[in-house]
Amino acid sequence: MRHIIYIFNAIFAVVLALQLVGCDDGHVDDPVYVNTEDSYNVQITGTFQSLNTWTGSYIVVAACFNEESEYSLIQKVLPAASTDSTTEVLTLSGVPTNSKTVEIALVNTLRKRIATLYSYEIPENQRYSDTIKIDVETLNVGMFGTINQLIFQGTGTNCSRCHASARAAADLDLSADNAYHNLVGKKATKDSTKTRVVPGDADSSFLYKVITEGDENVGYSHPGLFADEKYAPFLDIIKAWINGGAKE
Ligand code: HEC
């Protein structure tokens, strides 16, 4: 009998507690803002350097991506620049709400991302605001700058691991500040009849030979550095860069 009383008391206590919790304690939660729109706008401001050095079929765009695809959800091509540096305000309107990043990216003609030059992760709570404003400040989006950053210094191909500073393999120092001047117009160490980069002529450039087919004096392992499909397009890009005059 006593047990039953205990149980009743316990049930009573729980019911009371639930009622108290359910009571209006005067606190009003902030209303949850649910957006019914399925898109919004992104405005990107920036000073873009060396955009005018691009040749070939790759394009620099302002674009949105999500993690499901390498193809941009929406993009705007950075307008062709006639000067070394151009300041732009670009608006992407109708950005789908499933976008996760706003990027300055290099894409191919199918809108597939080849490289990210700048990335802004859209915070969860900003996804539904009317216009996201991003200032990318000053960004080098040049053709050589992109190759240098992603290939010569990049962690995937890692040229500068073996080709850096004093102990550089084949006396070729490809560290960030030296790569350009040690390549363009410079005689090759391993084949003195060749020049590393001959502006306007990729097929005669030792660099291009070494990375595409290898060379008996250097070995045949370099093409393997571009085997990953992430880097493979750069063989094309390096070729176009050399053939376009190897501009800095
Ligand atoms: C694992 C080390 C290693 C990595 C990584 C590497 N290289 Fe090399 N590279 C060498 C070696 C070693 C030689 C010279 C071979 C010899 O001494 O016989 C060489 C030679 C060269 C040469 C010939 C230079 C000349 O003047 O003779 C070029 C060009 C070159 N590498 C470019 C690159 C590029 C571009 C990358 C990145 C995509 C790269 N290498 C990554 C080790 C490396």
C-alpha cells in the first residue's frame, strides 16, 4: 500500500513539473526567421591583378559552389581587363540557397572548377539574408600567379619541395619569388641545348618536356606529378601560358 502512495506521489510530482514547464514564464523567444525565397544575391568587390595575362580556354569567375559538385551553381566571368589591375563590383543574383562557398575560381568552359583562388564560406545564418557582401581586397588572379601558387608551391605537386633555394634539384629554384626568373629564358641544367621556358614555344621548352613526357637526362617521373585529375588540366594551362608569351 505504501508503495502505491509513493508511486502516486511520484506521478503527481512529474505532472506538476510538466505543468510548470508548460506555464508561460513571460519569456518570449526571438521569432525564427524562415525564408521562403529560394535564392539571394551576393556582391563581390575586389581589385584583381594580372587578369589580362590569361590565354587559352580557362576563365576566371566569381561563382558559388556546394560540396556536391565541382560545377559552379552560378557564375559570372570577371570582365576582361585591359590594365594590370582592375577594381570590380560583381553581383551574382539568384544564388541558390544550397550554395556553400562564394569563390573566385578558375573554371573550364563547362563551368567545372579547376582551381580555387579565393574562397568565402557562407555562414549558416547568412544563407538567407538578402545580399551577402564580400570584399576580396587585392587578389592576384594572373595566369603565372595561379600556376605558381597551385603547382610550383602547391602541396599536391610540391615542386618546391625538391626545387627550393640553395639545394634545388638540377639547380632549378622554384620557390615562390624565384620560379618565374629561373624558368623564363634560362638555360636548362640537364640539357644545355635547351631553354627551360621559351616564351611563345611550349614544344621547345624544357619545362614542358620534363612535365609531359620526361627526359632521359632528368628521368621520367615528373609527368606522374600531374596524374591526379586535379592537376592534369595544368599541363594544358602551362602550355597555354608558354605559348601565350609566358607573361609574369
Ligand atoms: C621528388 C623530387 C622532385 C619533385 C617533387 C620535382 N622535381 Fe623536378 N627534378 C628533380 C630532380 C632530381 C631533377 C634532376 C634530375 C637529375 O639530376 O638527374 C629535376 C629536374 C627538373 C627540371 C629540369 C631542370 C633543368 O634545368 O635541367 C625541371 C624543369 C623540373 N625538374 C621541374 C619540376 C616541376 C615543374 C616540378 C613540380 C611539378 C618538379 N620538378 C617536381 C626532382 C624533383
